[in-house]
Amino acid sequence: MARELKGKVIAITGASAGIGAATAVACGAAGMKVVLSARRVEQLEATAQRVRDAGGEALVVPCDVASDAQVQQLVDRTVEAFGSLDVMFANAGYGFLMPVERLDAGAHEKIFDVNYFGTVRCVNAALPLMKKQQAGHIVITSSIVGRVGLPFYAHYSATKAAQDALGTALRLEVEPYGVDVSVLYPIGTKTEFFEVSAKLGGRDTIMENTPEVFMQSADHVARRVVKCLRRPCPEIWPARWAHFGSSMATLFPRLTRWGLRKHANKDRKVLREMGM
Ligand SMILES: NC(=O)c1ccc[n+]([C@@H]2O[C@H](COP(=O)([O-])OP(=O)(O)OC[C@H]3O[C@@H](n4cnc5c(N)ncnc54)[C@H](OP(=O)(O)O)[C@@H]3O)[C@@H](O)[C@H]2O)c1
């Protein structure tokens, strides 16, 4: 039977833009109590208003997922305001184009601290409460590149693979406590991701190699997330062909390398133009 979402409490990291913001609004439309978190307060407040306009309740809790204390505060303030935490959506993250050997150790560690350890912090802060409640749902935003590593995004792909493995393993650890774990695998999604990527990669222009036909909207991803909240499933593939494609990529590695080589050659050209 589908779960009733009205009145349920969801905390979302990375809710100031893109997939997180679209999911916040979709959860508001489902009548949920939405706790929006990220670093940029103005954007969070604007999205919170959209959640309210859609019919939900909203609370803004600014939080950098690289901080243990701030993530714990996110959970504490959620419970203070709404009395429980039904869903933790660990979604905050970023990536950028860079050859592995050009990435300094600090930047490499930083992306793991946000994408992977940020997710771990959300899980660790939410789980004790969910176990006590004997109910809860953890949703983790990985990526298709967590299954098929993308050249020149190796560091980013590695964080997404780590999130994928975390979610897959955690699922059976917490199953006896009535806690569900779902991992989300978006393909290229039209969000601020590519602007952030360009800035962090030292480029002025946004460059996205993926043909338009293979891009999806954040609203589409959000609808699939909400569907999974109603009927929890282990994996969310907003583009169904990508699920099939990632399985084929594992079965036919030579074909995968052929496809990725073409993609890598385009990025190599951009990097050469940038003098890298
Ligand atoms: N767009 C894609 O093509 C794509 C594909 C596959 C997977 N994904 C994944 O989807 C997730 C959401 O990305 P998006 O596409 O929606 O990109 P986006 O529009 O750039 O949103 C990223 C969100 O993460 C937040 N964030 C970044 N660093 C943070 C930190 N240290 N602490 C707290 N929040 C932080 C940002 O908010 P603030 O800057 O305000 O903190 C923003 O709200 C990411 O995990 C990304 O890896 C994206």
C-alpha cells in the first residue's frame, strides 16, 4: 500500500537549488513538512516560500554538510519544530572537470568531505532517531557516474561510487529497524551543477557534453523521488534507460570504453584550450 505523505517530515540537504529545491516543492505539494538546508540562506528562504505556496510547511535550517555539528543541528532543529524525522534526503553535492593529477590533495579531500562524508553525517545524525521510531527513510543522491566512472570527473565519480556502496550496504543493516534506504541515480540534470562545475574548474563558460536529449529536468527527478517516498524502492533511476545502460556498461566493458573515449576526447580538447 502506498504511504500517506501528508504531515510527514523530510529534511533535505542541498535544498537551495536544483534537485533538492525541486524535491522540496514536490514534497510541499504532497502536504509534507519540509526542512530545507544548504549554505545560501536567501535561496533557501525563496524555496521555502514555494513549498508553502504548494501546500506544505517549511522550515529553513542553514547547514554546511562538511560540519558534524551543523548536520546534527539540522536533525535536532527538525525534531524540535516538527516532533519527528521521517525522511532524510542526503542530496548536497558538487563536481567539476579536472584531470586527477591536476587536483590538489586538499580539493580531492574536500569533495569527499562534502559528497561522501556529508552523506555519512546525515545518516549518522538521522539513524539513532529513526531506529528509536522503528521507522524512517534515508534517500541518498548518487549518480549514474557512481556506476560508470566519467573521465576527468574521476574524483567526483569516486564520491558518487562511495555513496552508492554506502547506501547499498546500509540498506540491509537498517532493514530490521524499519528504516528504508534508497539511492538516487540521476543522469545529466538541468540545475546549477554545471555553473558550479565551470567555476570550480576555472572556466568562464558552462560546458556540458551531454546531448540535450539525454538531459532531464530537476522537476522530473523530484517526481521520481516523491514516488519512491510513497512506495520505497532500493534504487531510483529517473531515466529508466540509464539503469539498463549502466548494467550493459558492466557487461560490455570494451563497448563502455569506446563510448567514454569519445566523451573524454571532447573534454581533453577543452582542457587543452585551458592550458591543462
Ligand atoms: N545535475 C546533474 O547533472 C547531476 C547528475 C547526477 C547527480 N547529481 C547530484 O545531485 C545532487 C544535487 O545537485 P544538483 O544537480 O541539484 O546541483 P545544484 O543545483 O548545484 O545544487 C547543489 C546543492 O548542494 C548544495 N551544497 C553544495 N555544497 C554544500 C555544502 N558543503 N553543504 C551544504 N549544501 C551544499 C548547494 O547549496 P549551497 O551552495 O547553498 O550550499 C545546492 O543546494 C548532487 O549530489 C549532485 O552530485 C547531479
